[in-house]
Amino acid sequence: MPSQYLLINRYPVKKEKGQEIETFALTKSKDLINKHSSYISDDKEELIEFIELGSLNELADYEKSFAQDFTEYANYLCGDIKRELLFYVESPIRSVTVIPQTNFVQLRHVEVLPTAYNAYLKWRNETIFNVVKSNADKITSFDAYHSLISQIPGVMFISCFNGAIEDYIKPFTDEHYKTIVAQAGDSYITGGKEGLYTKIYRKLGG
């Protein structure tokens, strides 16, 4: 089942350091496989880490590593490390692992107007989640989180899959889904449909 709390660390990578940071992150994470997974974007410009937290008290266990990461990753980065803490809400396709472990993961983020949030939850169950459920053959899990602490607050969908990227994205790029995105932009998303962020990452070592 998905982690109740999820910490995501984001590392902006220097263009020439993509392969090097991938090798370094794999070595660094060997002892954390059950609570930690690492992914990198196709352009190798961003490394992300998922860390499972059973409770907020566990954040204290990572205080030392946060400081170490700033130093150990310094030569690979073109900017500072960004972190966000999310809490689990619901799933149209529930993960069987506490953190992503599939070959690929897509982050799908929107900032929802607070006054529209309850209506948005009902709407997404009738639209987005129906699309997800109808494509369970392509999607391993689809878990909805919300930010607890973040510089980019809002809803975060963590969508995991193992197949070809082009097959996975088809349901999210057809005319039906474009209509759904337009509805969201008109009624729920701060900044309109331009406020929708999506990005796909590949599991390190995969």
C-alpha cells in the first residue's frame, strides 16, 4: 500500500553530469531499497528520490542525511536540492508498494483553488479516475497525494507503469482527456490549464 507520508527530493543536474549522478545515487541508495527509490528524467536534468515515512516523527531520522546530501551531491548539481512532503489521499489504482518501484513514474501536479477543492475531488473521481481505471492494463498504480510542506503546493498524482512510454501516455493525450484538462483549467486549477505539470522519470538501474 502507498506510504502515508512521502518525501520527494529533487536534484537539478548539470547537463554533463547526468550519467555520473545516476551511478553515484545508485551506490548511495543500496542500503535503503525498502524505504527509498530513485528516478531520473529522460533528459537527465533532474534526479528525484522517493522516501517512505510511516509518521512525521521519522523526518528527524533524515536530518543528518539532508546536510550530507547538500555536500555529497554538490558537484553534480546546477541548483539547490528541493524537497516536498506529501500525505496520501486516495487511489483509483492502489499501489502495492509503499514507494514507486516500477520502471517508470510520472508526476502529475496541479494547484487547486481551496474554495473549489471539495468539488474538484468529486469531479476527478468522475473524470480523471475513470480514465485511469479504464487503462489499468497500462498503469500499475495511480496514487493521489496532497502537499503538506512544499514550494509548489497542491495535488500530486504519482502514476507508476512498466510498459512503453508511448503506450502509457495515449489515454492522457487523446481528445477526451484534452476535454477533461480544459474543464479542470476552467473550474479548479490555479492558473488555468497552464497550471498542470507532468513529467516522466525512469528508475535508476532500469
